[in-house]
Amino acid sequence: MESGLLMAIGGAEDKVRERVILRAFVEAAGGPDANVVVLATASELAETGDRYAGIFESLRADTVEVLRVRSREDALDAGSGVLDLLDFASGLFITGGSQLRISTALGGTAIAVTIRRRHAEGMVVAGTSAGAAILSEHMISMGDSGATPRRRLVQMAKGLGLAPELVIDQHFRQRDRLGRLVTALSYNPGPLGIGVDEDTAAVIHGGEMRVIGSGAVTVLDASGMRYTDTPEVRRGQAVSMLGLKLDFLTSGCRYDLRQRVGMPPLAGKPSIQEEEAMESARR
């Protein structure tokens, strides 16, 4: 059985106009047959989960439920009803806020185990902002802005592990986060670095990533790095890294995650925006 589709959304996605990214999530989860669960643990705002639930209901998902998991105590006390919701879900949407709120609440719990199992069984999982970061195995938990990599510019923690070969960062261009993603890969150049702009999503399935939305996805491959002085420099000093490969992908572009090669949009195939416009016209 193939794992479900993943959507890493850079945050601040359009919620009121065409809603291309959120509509694509509902469609991937089954469209009018979608059973969506919203996990808003990352947010400090109690209304966040309900706001997204209202959007998905307006996009005609069949059922939408909000998981009321605000703390680790909630996660540990979650009964069979919570796990049953995840077992029934065709799509899980993880909201923004603080990724550490998610990891500290869910790490090692039955909820996290169930999310990983259900994704492996085919459940679609989307995360926006902090919800995108938590999809990684090695998660950026916090860090500073800036284009230059520096020793200890970024801190890492364990994420949900749904994208084990990726380190995902969000609000990428808007918050000037290239330096912290490069720094993260200086610690371990094995994973791919994925920086997702706001109102943009990296859609990952079957070993391929494609881009939708109004911004870009920056893909950083450090596996061919020939040299770095990361172990030698002092805290806060700039880090040298030689042999990196950088790709910028906009809507319609694709990336082969196994071969680590970027590809242009398929010729003759309408963009996601064009497909959505045609679908809206049909309705």
C-alpha cells in the first residue's frame, strides 16, 4: 500500500478567494466524499480549528471534525473516540502556530502513532506553517532569520516523521529563512531542504513533489557538499559550505525526490489554478 499524499504549506494560504491550496487538499482527500480531521494543537487561538473546519465544510467535504487536543495531558487522555476519528479520516489538516506545541504534546503518544499508521495506509496529511515543519523527521523547531548560515542559527527537534528524507521550513522568503535551512543541512547534509513560501504548497506523493500556489519552493540539496567548517567555527560565526545545489520551483514545477532533479511543468497540462477555474465554471 502506498503512503498518502503530503502537502507542506508555507503558511498564510488564501482562505477567502480561490482557495487553491485548501481546495486541492479537500479534493485529494476525496472531494465530496472527504472525511477531514483538523488538528489545531499548534495554535494558541481556540477558534483556529473551527475556522478551518468552516472552510472545509464550505468546500463540500463530506464530514469535518476538530480534534480538541490542546496539551500533552489532552493527548495522553485521548480516548478511543479521538483515535476512531483518525481511523475514519481520509484527510488530516494540521494548522499553524508553534511546531514545538505539536511535538511536545503528541510525541510518543497513541495519536502520533495513529497518524503515522494512517498516513502509511493512504490518509492525506496537510500541514500549514508549523504544521508543515512537523511533517519532517528532523524538524526545525526554532531559529533566527538571515540569508547567511551561522553556527547554531537553528535548533532541531524530532517531528512526526511523515517526510523522513526532508527538512521542511515555512514562511520561507517572507521571513528570510534561507540561512537557517542551510545551517540545518550543515549539521547533516543527507536530507533535502525544502523551503516553502507563503500561499504555496509542496505536494508530495509517490517520490515526486509538485508545487501549487502563488510563491515558490526552494529545494536545497547538500548531499554533494565537499566541505564545511561547521564543527570548527564558534557560535554565531558564518559557516562555509561548498558543493550545494539549489533549485527554485514555482507553480506546476516538479521535483524527483529519488533522483533529486527538478523538472519544468508538463507541457500541455493545465496548471492547478487553471484546473480550479474550469471546475468552478462547471459548477
